[in-house]
Amino acid sequence: MEQHHRKLINKRMSELVSVTSDLKSIVDILFRRVVINKWMNDYILGDEGESSKTTKLYEVIQGRGPEAFTNLCKVLKETDNIKAYDILTSKTCDDEEDELSLLDKEFNKIIIDHDDSYVTVHPERKLMKHYEANVNTGFYYGAYAMESNPKGHALILNINNIKYRDERKGSDVDMANLIKLFEGLGYIVHAKVDLTERQFKKVINDFISICVSVKANSIVVFIMSHGEAGEESTRSSDILAADGVKINTDWIIEQFVVNYVKHIPKLFFIQACRGDNIDYGWKYHDGEKNRLHKDSGTISPYTTIFERRYKDVFIAYATIPGHTAKRDPIDGSWFVQKLCEVFRKNAYNTNLNEMMIMVDNEVEQLNSTHHGFQTVEWCFRGFNKWFFFNPGVYQDGSDSETVVTTSTNPTDVSK
């Protein structure tokens, strides 16, 4: 069980005990679902009074693995223990403030000897500064400067447990891989999980404050959650916060535009469904239920308006408008799996657009009439230069010497 869930149970223990009823039914269901074992079943339902038995339930459940909290909440709801359920799934403003740690604002961490065991570094420590798209045309394209140490800040948000929704199983695998990837690419990584709408928006604002106050070559925002198609036709899509409140992805992106995070590339990645449609391919399919999980909501496809006031913005979605995004409960989402695989192997000499083509090709290989199909989508808003991550290669502006360093991990983000 997550530490913040244990903390919540212990903090509200007296309230939980007082409002929990029909203890035997709760324990029986947990035993049948192998959340607790026979010894625990007998221990909880001993000869003591109801209050002591209920207290033992909430104590024992804390040691029953990563899915124990979700299973407990489901059983409380099934047995009509709604008050106890609400205590565990709703948080007061004071609780949110206590649990929402500030983002790390240090930006001058440098560690020598790059660890390239996960992310491949250019064998010649070459800094990719330009890209010649076609020698026959004579066009010679410049690239965004990606020479700073660190490369920038990366904010990774994983909304796994969402009120009244199924747990996004496999998202913990995605989170671990993304942290490893962006650390290896040279970013200071901030990772947070299960934020309510209020917490989510505060973290975005705090992150922007960091980005406007320091000099860095790029910004990365990676969001994973259940998602839906946007309710407005001119908007992109909605993701869900932990309290079930919708947050529009264009609202998130616009915060970086209106708050003057200028002149550096801003990369946004969204792992979430953008509708309810499941793509089973061109031929007729018999409607067999998709066995993979999906980060979905409801509503139909829509279009997005791209305004010129956006500059240096890159946006990648796990799927196309109106459709679901596949997620394996063991290996993680298709999109994150393949993005990490492609980026870590090719970022040293391949530009962002080419790598996204490779990611989409890799995702396509997972498609089948059994599991359904998924198409990755990405777009540029004033993103008019080539982008190379240049992992493991940095340039000191004072003497122009190439410095090889590792990424840093001031991860402050455990809730």
C-alpha cells in the first residue's frame, strides 16, 4: 500500500472505525478475493468487541500489497459503507496541503560520468546541432539548442487511482520507465501521483515558476490518466484528476504559453484515451471484448484549432481523437513502452519527429484484431526547428568545451 494511503487510514482511524458496519461481510469478501489470508480472517473476527475488530481490519489491510487500498475501497462501496468509502477517497483542503510537497527548485546539479546503461550516448560524444533534411534541395535546418546541463525540467504526472474509476493497472511500470528515461536524457525529473484537480493545477503553476526562473534548454510534461474527448469542439481532450474532475489538456498547454515560457521547446506527452471508440481495423470484427485495459471516457471525435500564438510547442498523444489508448496491466501502456524503447536507443543521433515515426511504427506492431488497433498522433505548434535530446553531451558556455555528465534525480515528489 502507498505510504500516503497508510497515512490517511491512520490519521482518520477513529472516524473509519465509527462509521464502518457489517464487518463480517467486508472480511468475507476480502478473504474470497485473496486480499487477506485465513489467519488474518480469523484474527480480525476474533472474540473482541466490534471497534477492536474494525481497527484490526484497517491495520491488517495496510500490509496487503500495492492493490490493497483499491480493493478495500471497492469492498466498502459494495457493502454500502459509503461514509467510510468517502473518507478514504475524498480529501479536505488541509489534507491536500499537507500531502502536496513543493517541487524541487534546485537547478545546478552536475554529476560527472554519464551512466549510459539505459540511454545510449553518442559514441563520439557528438552534439547534434543541425539536420540536413534533403541534400538535393539545398535546405539546411537549424536545431534547438540542447547543450545545457541539465537539459531542463521534466514533470511526470501519473493519475492512477481515480474516484469511481478502475485502477490504471500497469501505470506504475510506465512511471518507473519514464523516470529512468528522462533522467538518462539529462533532465531533472519531478514525478507525482494521484493528484486531485486542486493539487494538479498547483503543481502545474509551481512547475511553471521553476521553468521561468531558470535557464534551461527545454521543458517536458508527461501526463498519464484516464481521458475523454473534450466537451468543446475547439478543444483537444480531457484528462481526469484523482477526484474525478476533468482537466482539459489545452488548458495545461496554454499555461506555459500565457506565462511566457518562451524561446525554448516545450514537449507535452499525453497517455490517455481521447474517446470511447475502439479501432479493430478495416475489416469487420465480431465485437469480442478488448482484453487490454484502456484509459477511456466517453464522447465523440472533434477537431483542434492551432493558433499561431503558440511557439516551440510539441504535443504527442497516445491515440487519435475519439479513440481509446491500450494499456497492458503488466508491461504498461503501448505508447509509453515503445516511446521509452525508441528514445533510449535513438535519442543520441535522431531527431524528435523521426523518433515519433518510429514509435508509431512500433505501436502498430502490437496491433491485432484481437486486441484492437492504436494510432499515435503528434503535432507541432510553432515548433520550427529540429530537436535532438543529445543525451550525455553538454557544453559549458564559458569555454565551449564539451562536458559529459549524467542526469540528476532530485526527486522530491513522493506524496
